[in-house]
Amino acid sequence: MQRKMITIGIVAGVLALVAGGLCLAQPPQGGGPGGPGGQFDPAQMRQRMMDNWKQQLGADDDAWKVIEPRLTKVMELNRQTMMGRGGMFGMFGPRGMRT
């Protein structure tokens, strides 16, 4: 049972990292850098990201009801972990990887 939970955790972590990469790879929607009129809407970005995940996984509505809360939790934990490390600059620093 513990091995199954570890496997699920690893898969969920990988999915969260891939989701972040897919979000970065998407061209901006609307009229400006953050969306229509140049306004950044985090809720709209999260919804687009979740819609994209649902499509990529080929999940129907019933399966998505189970997957979405778990994926949201993993992504939130990943975000908190990155913020605790100072984001990207905390890990690599402004001049490259720390030694």
C-alpha cells in the first residue's frame, strides 16, 4: 500500500511539473501580456491550465471530479515548495547554479 502511495505521489508530482511547462509554452491569450487588456487573471489561468490537463489526460467528467482536486493539491504544494526556496532564483541564483 505504501509503495502504491509513493508511486501516486511521484506521478502527481511529474504531472504538476508538466502542467507548469505546458502553461509556460502556451501563447498569451487576448490583447496584452496577461490576457485581455493586459490584465492578469490568476483564476482564468488556473482554469485554462485545468482544462488543458483534462484534455491531455482524456478524462471524462466523472474521472475529472476525482483527478482535479488531487492535481490542484499537488500543484499548490509544488508552488509552496518553490516559493520556500525563493522561486527559481533561490535555487539557481542570478548567476547560475550554486555550488
